[in-house]
Amino acid sequence: PVVYLYPTQPTNLSVRVGADVKISEPLYPEGGWQDVLALPDGSLTYQGQGYESLFWEGPGIGEYPSITHGTIVQRVHVEATLRHQLAQQGLNAKESADFMEFWQDKIPEQPYVRLTWLNTAQMNQLAPLYISPRPDTVIRVFLDMSGMDEPIRLPAQKLQSIPRHGFTVVEWGGLTQMR
């Protein structure tokens, strides 16, 4: 996942992930990222280097939730559906564009694609984020995407956005299940 930090004033932060981090940018040290200078525009400085976000990848410490809801779309409509669903969940234009750039070439090629989103509460169970000082608003979205040869019936998800106020953290991530 990609983590954006938007404090209300320049702030030194620590960010730790409840996961077995395998890949990261910048390098994720034992105990997490310490002394990250975050500015209100989302720009970050860590160990003298500038970043737009923090990136981590690896299995969470919690149990992965069952997939019981989602959206089944024809492959040709996946990108438009993703853009709409990202906006529904409160991601801004830059966050959505970054998401699409990362995931565009990872969309399954089958005729249909299942899109299921994990929300903040589910992500907090799966891979908690520990940020100090604590943010006022946390928005975490994680896409579980799977290709299908035939559509299936799946109850729709009710996607909603959390209003941003004060120090806001936004995280997006996902995985593709190849069949």
C-alpha cells in the first residue's frame, strides 16, 4: 500500500505497519519509519530524501477477511468503475491517479473482473497503522481484484467516504488474484 500524510502544519511523524513488510520505499527499518517530516501538501522528507508517499508491501498480521460482497464488471469497464469507486471512497484526484497508474497494467485480462474493497476498519484488523502523533482522519482502501471467465452474482458493496478534517492519512493498496 501507499500512505499519504497530510498534517495541518509541518510535523515530524513516526509510521509503523502491523505487517511483515517485504518491500518498501523508502526502506522500512525495524520499528518503522521514524522522524518523517510531513508537510500539509503531503510532501515528505525522510533521511534527507523527498517523497510523495510511503510505500510498503507484505502480509498483514491479522486474518484476511472473506470476500462476500463486491462488483462484477466487464473487463472493458474496469478502469471507469475503479475511478468512480475511488471517488466514492473519498480519494482525491492525485491519490486516484496514482492508484490507477500503479494498478492499470495489473488488471486481470479475463472478460469479467470482481472488484471488492476492504475498508478502514478491515485494514486496521489486517495490517494496523501506528502513526504518532495520531491523525484525526484515516482513510484506508484496499482492492481485492480477481479475473473471471463468467460473471457471478455477488451482493454489492456500499462504498462511502470519510470526511477529511485535521491531520489526515490516506492509504490505498490492493492485490490481484490470478486464475
